[in-house]
Amino acid sequence: MARRIWRGEPNRDRGFSLVELLIVVIVLGVLACIAVPIFLSQRAKAEDAQTQNDVVVMGRELSAYWTEYASAPTILLVDSFKPGERTWHLLPPGVSSVTAGNFYDTLVAGVSEHVAVNNSGASDQTLWAAKLISKSDWCFWAYNPRGKQGGFWVTSATSAAGAEGSSANKCA
């Protein structure tokens, strides 16, 4: 018996069987099926949070704008000079476009990557997403096609963004 212990058991060097490997692959597949949808859901929630933050920032800027000017601003979503950077701009009366000279004077804030203000999701300089009638009656709206909530809006009566389950512009 001591000889057998000293030499080791000869049948121990075989490795894993095919059944054992299949069980491991199936268990990993089940875990992946559970984890992937949860991950994708969290990503959509993060996109919604970015959009809601962008809308709230624009709402604050619009409130401040109405205290300085008596007319409605032009709101532009501009692809900045740096690749991948986008910014909101409020143009005062008499200003029709964003230039290098007035870029920082009209700048409101940076815009999250996928936020859009029209149903096609375009990101050019001609975007409009507000009903700007008066100091006490305005609404700003944006949405994120990668989010779950659809659109978010802020109005003159509220300081926080409301959510809607569709991408329809609630300010139109």
C-alpha cells in the first residue's frame, strides 16, 4: 500500500470529461443571459439621466435668459470645434448663428453624446426644441434615442424635467 501512495494513482492525469466541460459552458451561458439585459437596462437609464440633466440645465439658462431679454432666444445644438464635443447655445436678439467670436458668449453647456431635439436624431446647427412665447410661458424639450424614457421637458412652471414614454415633442 505504501508503494501505491508513493507512486501516485495512475488514473488521475486524464483531465476534464466532455460532460463536465458542457456543464460549465451551459452555466456560463445562463449567467450571461441574465447579466446582459441588466447591463443594457442600466446603460439606457444612464442615457436618460444625461438627457434629463441636459434639459434641466437648459431650463435654468432659459429662466435666466428671460430676466435679461424680453424676446425669445434661438436655441442651437452645435457640434463644437473639438471632435465629439457638442454644446447648447442661446442666441440673443439680433444674433443668427454661432461663430468663433461669439461662441463663448452664447455657450450654455455641453450636451451629452446622443441627446437630440428632433425626431430624426440629427445633430446639426438648425435644431429647435422649445415653445418660447413669454417669460411665464415657455417649454424646452429633448430626447435620447438610446434611452428608455423617451423625451424630457422643462417648462416655465417647473424647474425639474418631466418624462414622457414617447419621443414626441411635448412643447410643440
